[in-house]
Amino acid sequence: MSVIAVVFVIYLLILAALALWSRREAQTMSGYFIAGKKLPPWVVAFSTNATGESGWLLLGLTGMGYSVGVHAYWVVAGEVSGIAAAWLLMSRRLKRMADESGAITVPDVLASRFNDKNHVLRKISTLIILTMVGTYIAAQMVATGKAFSGFTELTYGAGVVVGAAIIIVYTLVGGYKAVAWTDLIQGILMLGGLIIVPTVAVTAAGGWDAVLNTLAAEDPGLLSPWGPDGVSVKAFVAVASFLAIGIGFIGVPQLMVRFMSARSRQSLVPAMIISIVVLLLFDLGAVTSGLAGRALFPGLEDPEGILPLLATELFSPLFAGILMVVVLAAIMSTADSLLIMASSAVVRDYLQKIRSSTKSDAHLARYGKIVTLVIGVLGLVFALNESPLIFWFVIFAWNGLGAAFGPPLVCALWYPKTTLRGAIIGMLGGFGTTVLWVLFMKPYTYDLLEIVPGFLVGMILIIAFSKPETTS
């Protein structure tokens, strides 16, 4: 057995142990979907970051650094600003509202806040979540296939199947508790990898000055903060779009549920500090790895393969195996959370609330596991047809969720005049604008990121339609 295989087997044993340890908690809906709201600060912080980053961090963002150079550092600024805003604006207020209403899903919170007796918000939320999560999970499975084929002799298809099987099984057995604690381990691995890899790669390239000189000789535009094309309207829009990536943090349900799962509102303060610092290190390490990789290995056909290439060329088989686990950790930490979120939408929001199921809590928790399995298998099937670039695929799903849930959540927490009608119209308007922008408008606006008009339209509609109706 190869060294990489040994490292991978050890990692699988750790995942299995965590899943079995969490199994008892997963016998109830609150336990399976939100870990009984008992998670400590370190777990909440790393789970938030690991879930928010996914396979695009280590494959997509490194590939972006490789492709466009220092221009990609704007993504770092956007993400760090976004996660900071989410913690400051959303975390403690959302936690309090969730605890007071007994909510275990984001649609639960919205339904309680707006007294949604007819479940209109729940129905819309469930449909949006399933649509976007299907895309998102497929993207993670694609990243799994790329990771295995980059590090091992497995084909892309075999890598997708192996990765999907691992993610589905430990999520199904251990539920949200296993997911969150696994995120902690995976997040620590990601942090270590994104410190060590860029350090070694920059050193191998002759130091930071040598990296910059090599990139300047290949294409001076790689060193321009405005991108390879220089200062232009298109460049300004690109910068705005990179900064706007962080908007999604203020609302995507898979992150909001992390705040809700904390053991207390007070524990969210240290979690916030940990999360912001770690995310900054994550993103800086990813972009810097891409830049150093471009200096060392120019001309790659697939820029998203730069991290596996750096791992196999610059490190021993043992460390290459650890880096493969790091990449898989990034992918799994998002895919497992998405599976839990999707199954909670079906079981909690649809079956129990919308359909008024009288099944016992334990019975519904078992349904949750079945739904987890079904959605995971569907994601696997779609991923076997290799998809477009991971970065843009994930960003579309991220923006769709952010534009749909961000405006109603922000207004629910900060704008007391918000009404149910306003929240419904804002959710539909934000999501619809995002989709239509991608389909019809994006090519004519220098590729302005869809969450910018989506979030803006959602906020405007909520405020406009939350005004009290006048009577004659």
C-alpha cells in the first residue's frame, strides 16, 4: 500500500470514529440537524469557515491566483469583510431568535419571525434550497474527482464515486454533530496546508521577489491589482465582483445554522475572532499558492490542478498524502453540511411543518438519513458528467442562496417594520434577479457578480412591500 493510501485510510478511520461517537445525538431531529445547539466556540468557528470555503478554496481559488495573479487578492478582501459582517450583524441576534422560537432551520426562524401560518416562506425556502444545494453538492463531487485524479492513479469517475461514498456514509451515521466536529479537524488540516504549501512553493521558486520577477517576465498584468487587462471599466467591475463574493456570508443557510448551533450567545464572541483570523489565513494561503505555482509551473491547461501538482512535485509522498487529505477535507466540510441542510429542508420544513406529519421525532430523524442518502446519490450522478470550473459553479449556487436568504434575514433581525409580504417578495425577487442576471444580463455588464443586483433588489423589495397598506 502506498504512503498516500496509508494516510488516507488513517483519515477515514478518524471520520468513522467521529461518526460513531456522534451517532447517539443523531437519533432526534434537533440532534441530527443542529447537534442539539451545544457546540463550543472552536467547533462553531472552524465549521463556519470550512463549510463556507469548500473545494473551491484549494482548487478554485488557487487556480484563480494561478490564472489572474495578484488580482485574486481582492477575493481575500471580499471574503474576510463578508465573514466579519456575518458575525457582527447576524450571529448573536440570529442565535437569540432561534433559541426563543425553538428553531432548528433557517426557514424555522423566518416562519416564526413573520408568523407564516400558511407556510409560504417555508415552501419557497425549501424549493430554493433544494435547487441550489443540488448544484452545490454536484460541484463538490466534481472537486472530489479532480482531487483524487490529481493525487492518485484513480480516474476522475472513480474519484467521484469514492469521495461521494465517504461523505454520504459519515454524514448519514453521525448527523450534524459529526459534520461539525469533522469540520474542526478538516479546518485545522486546511489551515496547516495553506500555511505550509505557499511557504514551500515560494521558497522553491527562489523567494517572493523571484516569484514576482518570474510572473512579470511572463505577463506584467499578473502583478496588476486590476488584472491582466489593466485599468478599465471591466477591471473595476471585476474588483467590485470579487469584493461582493463576501456578501453571500450574510445569509447563506449553511452558515447561519452554525450560529444557531452554538452553545450560547456569549460563545459566539470568541468564535467570531477565531473565524475571521483563520479565514484570512485560508485565503491568503490559497492565492499565494497559485501565484507561486504559476512561477514554478507555467502553462498548465487546467489551473485548478496547481495544488495537487505542487503537492506531488515539492513534497515527500507522506506530505503529499496529507495534502490530498487537506483538499478532500475542504470538499467534504461543505458537502456534508449541504446534505444536512437539504435533508432538514425536506424533513423539518416540508414533512413536519408544511405537510403536518404526525410521525415521531425519532422517525423523522430516520427520514432525514434517507433523504441525505438520496440527495447525495443524485449529486454523484450529476458530478459524473464533469462540470465547468469549480470556482464559477460554486459561486453561482453561493450567490443564489445569499441573494435569496440574505435580505429577509437581515431585515428580520434589523428592520422591525418588515412584514411577511415584504419578506416573501424580497426572497423571490433576490433569487429571481440572481438567476436572470446570470442567464441574460451578465455578459452585458462586464460579468458583474450576480449577488450584487440580487441582494440589492431583494432589500429594496422587502422595504418597499413592507409598508403598511393604506385603507380607503
